[in-house]
Amino acid sequence: MALDLDLDKIENHCLSHTKVREWVREIMLFDRVDSTNRVALDMASQGLPSGVVILAEAQEKGKGRLGRAWFSPRGVNLYFSLLLRPYQPVRDFPLFSLATSVALIEAIHRVTGLAVQIKWPNDIVLNDRKLAGILLESEVRGEQTPPLVVGVGVNVNIDLAGFPPELQKIATSLQIALGHPVDRTDLLIEIFNRLAEQYRLVEDGNGKTLLIQAVRQHCQTLGRRVRVQTARQEFEGWAEDLQEDGALLIRMGDGNQRRILVGDVTHLREVEDPSAQGRIAPA
């Protein structure tokens, strides 16, 4: 099995498949960058068109949500950012995160057979451990619809000992789950195939309903007790449903619902020990 990324194979596939070429038109492979999102945003500011992919073998300052770092060792995982110039208004941008989540789930299942899930809003998990993450970034300039960068990191062939100690209990990889490495080139090609399908649903007004249905099917957050951290406050409740724009509906203790479009979610589990008196522990 070839473990190196085969750029020629990836490019030939994308250019020869019309539906994929609508979204992935050019791929730039770097040995090492500080952040693929940062490079993509810089290129967006220089006027590069939609469909440019920044792909790197390693990141020195890989980005996660809320300013967190994404561990990005060389040559074992996938790190890429796709530059888009959507026609949709900025309020619809979160749908691209959900569409990317579904695309990752479908691609991983097709290549490996593994059933992975979404932790709302943008993590892909396997056995409650983080397998992949998505980070949307945009820079608003004037009144024109801004470009959107979709950053993706997937833990593919890193083994458990390769993670820093603080990540070994919360992260996983495809190789850890399967017991053998995965061809990163084939996986990336399948991800691009599935992205093209899911992004078309975002463009299609009727397709958004199908997208949200798919997210509901794969979202392990629904039905769970959660702690939500927003920019203004923190609270707990039950994650009940998703709305058509991707917002998460939380049922509070008083029975009222709260709608969350942006926030950090922690899954909680009720402690069954009666002596715990209803305390909550992170799942």
C-alpha cells in the first residue's frame, strides 16, 4: 500500500469528474505550512478563485475551534483547506460545516467500513474519541459576500504513541481502529467525491432538508445531556433536534428550548450511583 500522497492521481481524478471539478479545481500540495487555513485565507485576499485546495503534509500551527491547536505531524494524516466563494449569504455558511461532516462520514465508511459519527457542530468521532475536525473561517470585507475557507484535519495513520499524552485519551485514528494503515490518497479522493455531493445540497434550497436529515442520522449529540459554552454564557440541557439552518435545539430544565447556532458542546452523562445525587460527569 502506498502511504505517500499521490498528487497526480488526486488531480487527475478531480479534473476528470465533472461534479467534483465544480468544487475542486486546483490542488496545491505543501510539505509544511503553519496552517492550511491561513494560507487559503491569504490566497483568498489575493483574489484566487473558488475551488483551490491547500493540502499539506504537516502543519506547524494547525488550527482547531476556539483558538485550540490541531496536532499535525508529518506524513500520516490529512490536512487541507478548501477555498470557496459561495453564492449563499453568510448566515448559511454553517451549513457547509455540516455538509463537510456528512461527506467525511460517508467517505470514511466507503474506504474503511467504519461507522463514525458527528459531535455537533464540527467534530467527527469514533468510539467517543476525536477522529477529525472541521474549521470554517471567513474574512468579511465590505458588503460583498466574503470567501469561505473550509479546513479539515483527519487522523489517518498516526498510532496512539504518536499523540501527545494529553491527547491519547481523547483522540484516535483510522489506523488505531483498523489495526493497519489506510491509503491517504484514496481517502482524500473519496472525501472530494462526497464533498461535491453534499455541497450541492447546500446550494439547492430543497437539498438542505436532505442534508439536515443526514446530519440527524449521524449526530451522536442528539438525545444527550450537554453543556454548552457560548461567547456570553454556559448552561446545560438536553440536545433535542436540529433546525433547517443547522442550529441545535436545547431543552432546558424548565422545559423551554434554546437555539444554538455557534457554541462549544460537551457531552455529559448522568452518574447512576445514587450517592452521586445527580452529579454530571463528562462523557
